Amino acid sequence: MTSTDTLTRTTAVRLAGVTKSFGPVDAVRGIDLTLEQGETVAFLGPNGAGKTTTIDMILGLSQPTSGTAEVLGMPPRHAIARGLVSAVMQTGGLLKDLSVRETVEYTASLFADTRSVDEVLADAGITEIADRKVAKCSGGEQQRLRFAMALLSDPALLLLDEPTTGMDVEGRRAFWSAIRRDAEQGRTVLFATHYLEEADQYADRIVLISHGRIVADGTGAEIKALASGRTLRATLPDADTDTLAALDGVTGVEVRGDSVLLHTKDSDTVARYLLTQTPARDLEITAKGLEDAFLSLTGDAR
Amino acid sequence: MSTASIDTAPIDTASRRVPPLGGFNLTMLSIELKRVLRNRRTVIFSLILPTALFFVITSNDKTWASPVGSGNEAAYIMISMALYGAALTAAAAGSMVALERALGWSRQLRLTPLNPVAYIIVKALVALTMGAFAIAVVNLSGLVQGRAEMPTDVWILSAVVTLFCTLTFAALGVFIGYVVPGENTMQILGPGLALLSFLGGVFWPLTEGTLVWHVAVFTPMYGVAEVARAPLTHELPWYAAVNAALWLAIFVGGAAWRMAKDTARV
């Protein structure tokens, strides 16, 4: 294996200043992203954030309006032609009139190097339904078939767009344990999701995307911290905003008429202070959701 | 220098090959053929119906034995029916392109090494093979029935010319598939091609100079029918040749135009 050693550190994905516009709509507004081989990365963001558009460019399905996309040190289409990149899509992508086995055989015939059809069917747990028509398969079975097709060429990079949509809890768990096993073999996995929990549980790294930009990039714990703050609202006329802003953990103070809004990571301390040291009343504490985190992060990014 | 990483064995990207012929292969072609043959509606309308029509028309035709060119009238009817069947099959095969795109299958194929040109070639081969089936079925029926008569070389030549005429309708199938997407495509193509066959003089002879003839010469079935029968009749008016060439160009252009428009977001 000595000849391959120099390839050890080829980056799996490299996006440099990538933008994508559809007419007047800027779907992706400048993304720089590097994924190393063997990483499992979650692409997290609300619907319409630009996740699918970015994945399409990594797959070479569309060309960036500006910037460059590179996969395993080559243009995306070259990596696809060598079976180095696969993707599992959310829906569609199957012919209903083919059997499960025919679908896998058809796909396998298109690659120069593939694993055996039987082996892939067995790995995906669909050997028993191999002769069934795709139209008669359940959503979960179709998803396992898509997964089998994606693993035929033993790709170095696997992209998953909302992979567990429509799966039950059991299927979801089995799916992710299979993905983790693959990642341990050195496969790079990038999956798009809008569930923070899924991203946190299964990814080594979370890339948060919103309005076509990366707004945060870090471990699950780091990203969760961004979303874990709370908002306190109290009626407090003539609030001393400077003192409030200086409290431990307070990240923002807003005054709206007689009300004051405080954003903080330590709501207990702020609540205690407000109720004991000030005439504040009608205190409300609300958790800052992921949506709020997105909003505040994109607000900063603009 | 050996500096292999200890934790993971990376996938060796340099050892991977690109498949020859843009991914074209016989496994794919045979599965595609199986798909068309498994479609009961296509088989009935393109293989059984033209044969049945041939038997019905020649049985009721009192002048089937009268001479036409280097053969007889039954041979003339046989070539026409073979063309109708082949056109319908090819159109059915062509219309699958748009359906596959709507299902996301084309996008799935874009994630494999399959070259788009290889894909179109496979689809064209499927249309031609199915067209050849349709032509063979009608010609064998004619042979068994024994009424159709023409020299063997004329017989073979007309079958081959008919086969190439079906490409026009494969392109029409692709085009209509995009304009009327989904499973309804064949519901338009079936009656539509029957109507065009009536107008174009495939089901009955046109009399030159009549009002219907003046309309017919501009319709897409007229040209190819005249071309397909030319080996038998030894007649090919210039406007029939122009008609065949123009409609081929129109349908191929239309199919290419709709496909290009659709590629913006695969």
C-alpha cells in the first residue's frame, strides 16, 4: 500500500468561494469548505438554506456560478466517472417497473469496478425482496435499495440528502450504525439534515448553513451551545441596560417600551438578579430554539 | 516513503477506472428491452394490433392481388402496417425518457459514470430493436398468410427502410413525453398516431389531388409511408422525401429543445 500513502491526505471535498444563482435568486452566497477523508459531517440548516444546491455542486450535477468545487483532488464529474462519489437521495430516483435485483444489476453495469450484486443486496438487508418490483416496496425498503445502489462502487465520499426521512426509529438506528461502520473504514460521509439531534448524534462535525452561507462550523457541542441560550422578558421601566449587559452570560439586551429582553446562556443568574436586585415583574423565560440560533447567526453574518 | 496513517485505511482513489464506452453495456440494454416487452399495453398496441389490422384489411380487400410496383396490393398493405406498428413502439420507447426524468431516474443515472450520449444511444437502440420486432411480426404474418408478394430483395429493403423511418417516431415519443409528462403520454401518442396514419395514407390509399390528399402531404406519416413503400412502388415524389426529412428534423429538434430546457435542474 506504500504507493497510496501520498493520497492519504487528499481532501475529500474542497469548496472555494462557491456561489450559485438561479436567475435573480442567490441560493448559495459564497461557501468555503474543506472535508478531510474519514470525516462524518452534518450539513445542518432549515429548508431552503442552500444545502441541496451545495450538494448538487459537489456531485457535479450543477456548476457553481463562481468559485470552484473539487472532490478528492479532481473535478466532481471525474470523481463520479470513477465511482468515487455516491449519493442517496430523499425521494424518487427509482424505476417502479424494475425488480430490486434488476435495479442493482442495472446500476452495477455502469461502473468499471463494483462489488458483487449479491453482497450489496445482503449488506443492505434486501436479499429476501430481491425479486420484488420496486413499486411494491415500502418507503423504508426503497431507501435501503437506494443505499445499496450508492454503496455498489465502494465510494470514498458518500452524500446523503435527508437520508432518514420516512424511516422508523429502528430503521434509523440500523441505518446510522451502518454509516458509522463505513466511516471507520475511511469513507467520508456528508449528510444534509434539518434535525439538530440527528446531526449531533451521528456527525463528528456540524456545518451550519443558512441563507446560502456557512454560519457556524464545529463539533456538536459547540453548535448546541449556540442554540442553548434563553430569552428573559420582564417589565422593568427605566432599566439600567449597562449593568444588565455586564451580567454573567448575557449576550444581548433590548429595551422595548417598559419591557426589557435579555438573551443569556445562564438564565438562572439573570432571573435571580432581576427579581432580587431590581423592581422587575412579569418575568418570562423562553428557550432559544434552533431557529432563533439560525436567525441570530445569520443576523451576524450579514 | 511509507507514512501510512494508522487510524484508517483510506480508499485508494488512483486505482479507480472510468468504464469504457461511457458506461454503455449489454446488461443495461437487455434490462431496458425487458422493460418495454413487459409493458402489456405497448405489446398489444404495437405488436398485436398492427398484425390484426393487416389480417382484417387484406381479408376484406377484394383487390389484394392486383399489382403494385414490383409486387401486389397485399404487400403494400403489409409494409404500411409494419410501419404503423414500428412507429408506435418506437414512440412508446421514446416517451420513457421524459417519464424517467420525472421519476428522478435520470438524476440517479447522473450519479453513475453513464455518459448522457450513451444513454440516448441505448434508448435509440431500444426503439430500433422494438421497431424491428414490430416489423418482423407483421412481415412474418404476411409470409404465413401468403397473399403478399414481392421479390425477396424488395421485401428486405422495404423492411430495413421502414426500420429507419421509425427513428422519426422515437424522437416524436421523446418530444411528446416532455410536453405531456407522466403515464398519459401513450394515451396521446396511441390515438394521435392512428389519426396521423389515417391522414397519411397508411390505413387507406390516398387519391392524388383530393382535398384530403392536399392536407395529408403535410402530415408526418405521409412522407415516411411513401419512403417505406418506395422499394415496392418505385415511386417517391419529391415532396414525400422532403416531408419525411422535415418531420424527422422537427421531432429531433423538438426533443433536443425540451431536453436541453429540462437539464437546467436535473
